[in-house]
Amino acid sequence: MQKIKFYGIGGQGAVTAAKILSIAVSVYQDEYAITVPAYGHERRGAPVFAHIIVDNKPVLLNCYVYEPDIVVVFDESLIDMGVNVGEGCTPDTILVLNTGSEEMIKRYKEEYGFETIYACDATGAATLNIGLSIPNSSMLGALAKTGIVSIEAIASAVRESFGKVGEKNANAAEYAYEHTVKA
């Protein structure tokens, strides 16, 4: 069982990305996933959260993730907004961070103690591939680099979920996957 927590800012598609991850795992990897979004406080610009549990056996839990194995941060500025993305984490927790800045990687390591960080300029990947600075598909591509889900499953789920613009979003995910670095 892998427990994942997404942290984003309203309007970036973090909750949508969590749902798409569940589709990728359940439909395209023949495994199991459950998504529990944190509704009630979402508005453009406000911090948002989503919780995902992935397993190769049926997931019988339907709860928030309090001790994540993977944390996905959709906006590097959350560190300056007082959002504790390290809550419940251990030194083994993996961080997937939307940044192209070595300084931000260093800040997240020092502030929260993450030893393994996968970093990608997912917003840049989204802008380049879909023409919008909405990094949800790109962050799923970056998350695939951790091995929790295949990039093929992500691309297929993104295509299915986004309809007319699915191919552009799948390209953004694949581009981000190729440009994600382990820091």
C-alpha cells in the first residue's frame, strides 16, 4: 500500500490530478486506488489537498492520508504560505516538487527533511505543451518518475479524462516525465 498526498493551490488541478491518478492505477494498471479530496475550502488561490491510496489489493480504507509515502507539491510557494507539507512524513517519504529552482529544492530538504526529491518545472511543461499554466497533467508525469504508476497509464488516463485537449495534456505529462530529475 502506498499513501500519497497532493498539495496545491486552487486552480492548479490538484484534485483533478488525484482523480486521474486513481483512473490510471485502477483502469490502466489493473491495481486499486481510492481518492479522498479535501473539499470545503477550495477557491482559486487557496491551498487544496487530496489524498490517494494505491495498492495491488482492494483498498478498504476511505480516509485522509496522515503518514504519506509520497508528497506531491504542485506549487513551490506553499512553503511560504505556512502549509506544512512535511506533516506526518518520515525520512523515507518521497517529495515530488513543481520547481526548476535548486534553491527551492534545498529549502524543502532543509525545512521538511525530505531525503528523496523528484523535481520538475511542471508549470513550464504545461505552458509549453498546452498553452496554460495548469500543471496537473505535468505533475502526474513527474509523479510517474517515482515508479508508483507508469507514464503509459498516466498518459492514457489523461487522454481519457481531458477529451478534446487530452492529447496536449498527455504530451505535457510525458514531457514532464522526461524532464523530472531526482535531487
